Amino acid sequence: MNPAPAVRPAVEGDARAIAEVHVAGWRGGYRGLVDDAVLDALSVEDRAAGWARGLAGGSRVLLAGTGGRVEGFACFGAARDEDLPAGTGEVHALYVLPAAWGRGTGGALLDAAVAELLTGGAPGVVLWALEGNARARRFYERRGWRTDGVRRVERFDGQELPAVRHRWAGPATT
């Protein structure tokens, strides 16, 4: 049995670990959805620089892993969609190393991010997923998230992919 992942807030020195998870998560989760050339060109160094700026600027990020190793992260904050009630929260990003999929890391991160947003007064929480990312969408649905009918197009290096918004409907009952 695998130990439960430990969740903690990220600090500025975690930018590279976040970037490593981010790149590996994209490559594992989006292969077949996003062009291979785009995935293969992702740079841990570029992502680390971006995460360092974000962490220094106050981005809210949680990390999770076992044995002191960062295996996943969740970035969250205010929702960016204008059609939502003021104060609504959003899980902006949730990525886990493919080698850690199915071990509870993603669930621990998602639960912790939602709890922080709701404790902070958010009247609800949303997240976006690529429509074709069936694995991620099943994961969210098992955890009590439901699509709300809102769609948008995500652009990745010239490629356009449909995305769907999910709202947290409370703890899953199944």
C-alpha cells in the first residue's frame, strides 16, 4: 500500500519541481490531444522561470508527494470567468507526475485546494478541462465535479482544442 501523499504550500524555491511536474504532466496527459511537437518542445527551464515569477508574485500553489518528492501541484485562486458570481474560486492547474497517477496525489491536491477556496469564502469553485481529456474528466466527475455547459477554446501553439468548465457540486456520493 502506498503512503498518503503529504500536501504543503509551495515556496519560491519549489519553482523547478513544479515545472518538472508541469512538463511531465502535459506530456503524459495531453499526448494524443496536443501535437507531439508542442509537447516535445516543452522546456522545464522556461516553465521554472514562469513558476518562479508566479510564486514571487503570490500565486497560490499546493504541492503533494511522498518521501519528500514533489509528485503533483495545484494552482488556484479567483475564477477568471466573468459570468460567475463574485468571489468564485478556480482551480487553475492540477498536474501530477504520470508515475504517481492513481496513488491519491491528485485527489489530495484537489480536495485541499477546494477546501482552501471555500474556507476563504468562495461561493463555489470551477475548473476547466480539455474536452478530449477523458481520463482527467472521469477523475473530476468521480470527485463530485459536473460540467455546467460552458465551453471555450484553448490555444496551444496554433492548435485549438475545446475545453469544458466543471463546477464542484460537493463530495461525490458514489
